[in-house]
Amino acid sequence: MSGLRRRGLVNRRLLLGLTGLASIAGLWWYEPAGAMRAAPVEVAAAPRVPVVVSAPEAFGRSGEMRMHFVRAGEAITFPLDITGDAAGFTYQFMRAGTDESGDVARPLTNLQLLSPLTPGIYEIQLVRGGTVQRIVEPKVAVLVPFERKLGGMLNGYRIGQYPAEWSPDRERFERPPGFIEVHAEDADLMLSTHLRVSDFLTHDAQTRWPRYVAVDPRVVDKIELVLRELARRRGDEQIVFDVRVHSGFRTPLHNAGVEGSARDSRHMYGDAADVAIDADGDGRFTIFDAYQVERAVEWIEQLNPELAGGLGVYSSPRWPTPYVHIDARGERKRWRG
């Protein structure tokens, strides 16, 4: 090997050695002794509070219900889905949309809830380990018991009397279990995806608040099932319809003045509604829409016999638009008007 080449190899090795020493010095300077040998510090994860949501069955057969109806002080099973251990939760009923408590906080055991004694519309608040969760839907409407009605009045609101109160054969007549107490701010609350509390208020001349309304959840659920069926027949995944409620609950006093109304009209019990539905989505309410609704009701009753009831199609020129009477009285009735 020539002397020139030997000197080149020596210089190259010297350069590599110096570079390695510089790298080690740099690591020594930026990493204190022992830092690279320290064991990683493990940070304990904070315990997670289980998430609580309304179970699917809380929304009725249709999946569209937004309100439950219970009597004051009644023990109810409210369907909840809890991801994890349910132990340690407390629940409390809170006035809908406010921080006002309707009752004391109680331990949550077996998903059994004791409804407040004070009528109103509530949401359920659950607390565990300082974490607050609120069940906004379905809301819970605590009814004013029917027995609180004195004669034809309830808290200054004129209702009138039911056949079960005055008829000689009163034993064969029904009475609603109670009434929702509706304040002005409650009128726009949703009973279901397409129906509001205001849809069931009696169309009388009374303007005072609170007002009182009987609502049977079966007819609300039934109408939502009908809308779902109409959407299915149109091939739509979205249930989007223009729905107009002509008449929901009628007080006996108001019903007595409605032309052609039966003295024992189902409207008085809150399990009937007269609805116009734009079934074909053309922006109009026509007899063809009413016929489509009629067929959908027939199919829903076949699938759900427990929702059997009255079905009346009204297409007379006396009415501004054709509409359909739907109720859930428990037995099949059909007519035209």
C-alpha cells in the first residue's frame, strides 16, 4: 500500500473517531446522567362515570315518542341504558328546561323511579361522583289526577263534566286518568317527533294559563307509526311530512258545542285526533292524501291490534281540507263524514 493511501485511511479513521466522541459529548450535555435509565412514570386514569341514555324502548313502538305520562307519586320503570355499573347513581326530577327541582334526589335502584307529587313536565337528572347527566327526552308529564277536578272546573279552567259523572248508567263510561298541566312555555314541547302539546289543546275561547289537556300516548304513537308507514310506501328513509292537527283533546264543555260530535266523543279522553297529512308531499291536502292515510292506518292496526280504534275520513265540502280521524279506543270502528 502506498504511503499516500495509508495516510488517507489514518486520517479517515481519526475523523470518524472525533465525530463519535462529539456525538457522545452532545448526548451527555443534553441528557443528564441516568435520565435515559429512569423508568417511565405511570399516571393512573381517572375513574369514568358510566354514560346514561334513554333506552330505545323509551320512545314507544314508533321510536318517535318524546313524552311519558304518569300519575303523581306513581312508581315507574323508566327504560335507561347505562354503560357500566349503575350503583351509586341518584336521580331527581327537574322542571323541563330549568334547574328547578320537582322532588328530592333518590338512589337509583332497579331503574324504578318515584314520580313527583307536584304535577308538571319534567326531565330526569342523574348524578354520580359529582358528574351530572340529564335525560332530556323522553320528558315525563306528571298528571293532575282526574279526582282533583271539582264539578266542571280544574284550577279555574272550565272542563265540564264527563258522562261517567252525570249519566244514569255512568258505570259503563270511562274517564281519563288525569290531565297535563300546561303553562304557556310548555305549549311547544314535543309529544312526539311530529306532534306538540299545543296540537292537543282544546280550541275553546279560554285564554288563561295553565290549561289542562288529556293525552293518551297510544294515539300519539299510532299516528307516528302511520307516518312511518307512509314514508315506507313512498320509499323515503326520512319521515318528513306536513301534519296539521285540526282537533286533539276537547273538554266535554267544548265538545258539546262541536257540530256532529258524539256526546261520548273519544276526543274527550285524549285518545283521538283529527289530522290532515300531506301524504304525497305535493304541498296540498287532498282526498287522495286522506285515502293514503286510511290505508296506512288499516295496515298499522293489522300489525298492532292493541292500537285498534276509530278511523273516519272527512271529505265533505263543509271542511276546508279533507282530514282523517284517528283514535285508539281499543275496538275497530269505521265511518265517513
